[in-house]
Amino acid sequence: MNRTLKAIAALMLMMVFAVGCNKPDEPNNGGQNDTIVDHSGTLNGHDYVDLGLPSGTLWATCNVGADVQEDYGDYFAWGETEPKTTYDWSTYKYCEGDYDLLTKYCSDTAYGYNGFTDDLYVLQPSDDAATVNWGEGWRMPGGAEAMELLDECDHRWDSINGVSGLLVIGKNGNTLFLPAAGLKGVFSYDGGSQIEFNQAGHSGQYWMRERGIAFNHYSYPDYDLLANEFYFPYGYNGGSRTERSRGLPVRAVCSAK
């Protein structure tokens, strides 16, 4: 498959939003809620909440780079640990300027620089924005943990202090708020025109730490230029994938002691 066909196929995949999604409840109180979201403890100076999940996974109460639950925080390209101004393939750390010149996390010679492959599918700790910024014990969630959050909790589109997002309610009554921070980046290929993305306030897109691993009860083609994301536009939520070069927020998790 040549470069153009690969890029078009990847775009078509990314346009299939929220495959196998669940529709959350409608917001209450007119979508306005200033209730403080719960926290259950602190690790390395950052709060987490226990939602009573079967795995024992504990979710951070705010995004990496944020101080309060409704702030968007910092945006990161997948595998990068610092925010930046421009999110595209020309600035991506693990490629030589384009999506089919990858230098890490690649299993297909068609996407690797000079045929490079390493068959790495899960971010190493040194490339995990949560671990690097918040310290040992914190990490980006995996797809199974994101799906557990949906399967084991109630959730609805809501608003806290005027910021829209997904309110998650655990079976133990504790809550978590994920602001609809959108993403940063552009889509372009083969010298075509660029389309800038944002969608803040309208959709939430959060990185998972994996690429090429089936989740959300569906499998996807293994395009090495994509990584898994937890995706919730208004009205739906589920799993998807997007280009690794784009800037997405990160909501960290840790494990019960």
C-alpha cells in the first residue's frame, strides 16, 4: 500500500468515532455542577480517587499539568513527556519528519525509518508523560482500564465550574470528572492542505499507553502511526485511535497499595 492509500485508510479509521460506544445519561442541573469531585488519597503530591473498580485502579483527580479537576492541563504527543507549541509529524520525537519514518514503537517496516521495527506496543516508563511528570507509581492508563471505567461506573456529560466533560460515578459513590479538553494538532499528508483540530469543550480525548492492542471489545487495523485513546464526544463515549503526533491530555492512574 503506497503512502497516499495508507494515509487515507488511517483517516477513514479515525473518522469512525466511538466504535461500540455507550450513550451516557443526560446532564442534570442544566449541565452546571460546582460539586467538588472526591479524592481518596495522595501519591507524590497528586490526589487520586478510589471508584471501587474491580482491578483496584485509582484515577488521578486532575489531568497532568492541571491543578484542579476542570483544567485541561498539558497536551502531549504520544510517547513524549513535555508539552510544546506545534503538534505534527515534523515535531514528533520518534520519527524523521513524517508518519512513515518512525524511529520507535513500530512493527511494520512500511512505517519504520529505513525499515526500522522494534515491536514495542506499550510505552516505556521514560516515554510515559504521567510517570515522568508525576513520578514513580503514576502511569498512563491502558485500554482495559479505560473500558473498566465505563463498564463498572455510571457516567454522564456534565459541567463543573462552566467546563464541560464526563462525570464518572463509581459504585461506591465516589466521582471523577474528565474535562472535554479536545486535542491539538493538524491532519496533513503527501503535501495536502492541513486541517487544524481542537474540539475543546465538545469532546474529550485522552491518551492510553498502548498502540496496536485491541480494546473497547473491538480490534482495529494495526496502523503504526496511531495510538489508542479514550474518546468521548457529547452523547457517546468509548475507545478509538488517533495519530501519535497529535497533542492530547493525560489522566494518570496508579495502583492500590
